[in-house]
Amino acid sequence: MTKKTIIQKKQESYLMASLTSVSLILSNVALPWTENPSSMPNYFIALIVIFVVLKKANMSLSKLFIIGLLVDLFIGQILGQYAFIFISIYALNFLIVKILTIKTETQILSLSSFLILISFFVLWATSQSHDIIIPLGLLFHQFILTLFILLIIKFTINTFTTK
């Protein structure tokens, strides 16, 4: 395992900041293929999952907590909800990587899908509305869109960061 240079760390931090600002803009814009606002992809969950899984931008619990609180201030309903989701993503990824060996692209995509599903469950469990019955088609649509956004973000990260 090689150490990252200072230039690589700055590059990843700038990329994280720019992708976060793009996610903030896109999360407030209605996309043409989403007729229901609750079926919009969750850009921030996709962004945090891929940065945590790929170990980019030196993610730590304190950074994730601060990012989560900032996301809560801009788009959240409950203060601390996204901070809790981001910390649970980090903790689950840490436990899974300690138990299993994740090396191939298929394993990374499977881990990312699992973390997205868990974060949707945490988002549902901590929501203000507490809707017990969620239409399965709506949840599947949101999951597929979030996974698609995750793949776009992963491609962007791989394109703009050096190996």
C-alpha cells in the first residue's frame, strides 16, 4: 500500500468539495424522469458511500459528522439525521472490510449497494413521517437511481484522481 502525496490528498479534497456542491445543486432540482419528489436519487448518500468505500478524501468520523450536519442544514428534515446515516455507513464499511476481503469491482459494487440499502433503512427509520408502508416500486426506483448516481460519481473520481 502506497502513501498518498500531499498533491493527491488536495486533489481528492477539491474533488469532494466540487462533487458535494454539484450534489447540493442537483438535490434541489427536479429531474425530468422523476415525477414523484420522493423517488429522487439521494445524491449525498451515493457520494458518501463511494468516498468511504474507495477510501478517498481521508474520511473520518468527525468529517462525516460535520458533513452530515451541513447536509441536514441544507436539505434535511431532522438535524443529525444525515450525520447519523453517514456515521453508520462508515461504521458498517469498517466492520465489513475487517471481516471480508473486498478487492474486485463486483465486490465494491455489492458493498456499495448494501450500504445504500442500509442507509435507506436508517433514513426511513429516522424520518419524521414514520410511514410504515413504503411502496416497493418507489423504493426500488430510488435505489436504482441512487446506484446509477454512485456509478457516475465513481467514474468521475477514477477519472480525476491519480492512482
